[in-house]
Amino acid sequence: MRARFFSALVLLACAAFAHAAAGDVPAPVAIAEGVYVMLGDGDAVAPANRGIVANNGFIVGKSGVTVVDTGSSYRYGRAMIEAIRKLTPLPVELVIITHQAPEFVFGASAFRDKGVPILAQRRAAELIRERCAICLKNLQRTLGDEEMSGSRVTVPDRTVEGTTQIESGGRNLQLLHFGPASTPGDLAVLDTATGVVFAGGLVSNGRIPELRNEQIPGWLGALDKLRAMDPRVVVPGFGPLLKGDGIMQTGAYLRELDAGVRRAYASGTGLTDAMRTVQVPAFSHYKLYAIAQPQNVQRLYLQLEKQ
């Protein structure tokens, strides 16, 4: 029964995913009671997809709505607010930002303008303050001033340090922080009533993770802990929904990548050759592989040089 239910969810989400791939704002899809997801197209940010590449969603409780991640622009944040209004008259009580990647944070300004509090892990909030101005300029260059109109750096006004249980909108949520992983301030959000987890930057599906602020041992440990919780459905940061061992594919990529770079470095292979020759064939069909794979090799290789 659970497998059939998940298959039905995947079909519904794929329909929304197709809308996003066409450059439209994805329609919210109910994946559990009161839990909605809006799927991006999972590709690189480009004018054709209007930057709608990452997944986000919201949780409707008895008294209000909790939003998880906000997309890459003020315009998208406004679209989220309108989508929520069409489904419920309840107010948005809280926005949770899972990590500071630009595809997830710049819609927050639309919620700030509505007076909605914004929460993140403390380190993620610091990185948004310190670095997101550069990310915003990069998005403006890629997507254009019109698409990014109104977008601005919005620093969360509430923070948590470690794993924390909160009540928001009449729902009990666990904010899971396993330590530095894909970023120093990753949060995953578990809706305890349904077993749905929004995994943020910890998990990707069908897309190569871009290494920027990672701690690979911590990231692998976080994935192991998340899998041990046996969540009913996992909403990855990018790509279609996952369950069971499917969430471990990100870890499999990281292990193979790390091992390949270490072998190349130990054998005396130079950086340029390593970026060309270190491959992870099982993931070569994933989105961003041609772009992100050599960049990931470069990042890990340079880290080894500094040790």
C-alpha cells in the first residue's frame, strides 16, 4: 500500500515538474495531509527556467502555514504566497530556510514584506548576511533585472543552533541539524504528523550536488542519520521525491567522487588532468554532471593540497 501511495505521489509531482520545466511556476502538489511541494526543474539556473530549479513547499496546520524555502526571486516568493492563498485562508506564520544556496533564499523578501518571521540555522543566517549579496548579483546577471526585480538579501530574524522541535501553524515540526554537512548550517524539516522530510541541501535526486561549503564526512553522517529515521517521503533540494534508500544516492556520489580525487592526487595526477579524468560514471546522466563534476574535482583536489 505504501509503495502504491508513493508511486501516485511521484506521478502527481512529475506533472508539476513538467510545468516547472516549461518555465511556469509549479503548482503545489499535496504529498501528505496538509503538506505541499512545489518542484523546480532541477537544472542549472537559466532564463528559460526563470531560476525555478529548486524544490520548496509548505505545511498547512490548524492555525497557519509554514513555508519551507522560498525560491530564487522576489517574484517567485510572491507566486508562492498567491498559491498558498488559493488553497487556504490561513496566514503564513513562519518561513524556514534550509540552507543559504541562492536558489532557495531570495523569495524570502516577499514574505518579509508581509511581516512573516524567517528562521534558519544560525550559521546559515550568518552566511546569508555575509555572502548572498554576491549570489544576488550573479542571479541578476543570469536572469536579468526584470526577473529579479524586488529581490534582495533577507537575513533570517530567528535562528536555531541544533536540532529543535517547534510548533508552527498548529503542526509539530522537527528542525534537524546534524552539524556541518552540505553547508555549515543545513536544516532538514520533519513534519512529525506525516513523516515528510524537506531535506534541503542534504539530498539531490537526478542532479549532481555542487560543492561549495561542504564537509563531506559530516554530510555522509547526516545522510546516514536521515535514512535511519525512515521518513515516509523525502523532498530533496532538487529533483523528484524520494523514499527509502533512494535518499542515499547523494552519499554514493560523494563517496565515489572523494575516493576518485584521492586516488588521482596520491598517484601524482595534476589538477588539470584530474578534472578531466576523475569521473563517476554511475552518475554521468545526472543534470549538471558536465559542469559540476570537474568543479567538484577541483574543489576536493585543492583541499587535499592544503592538508
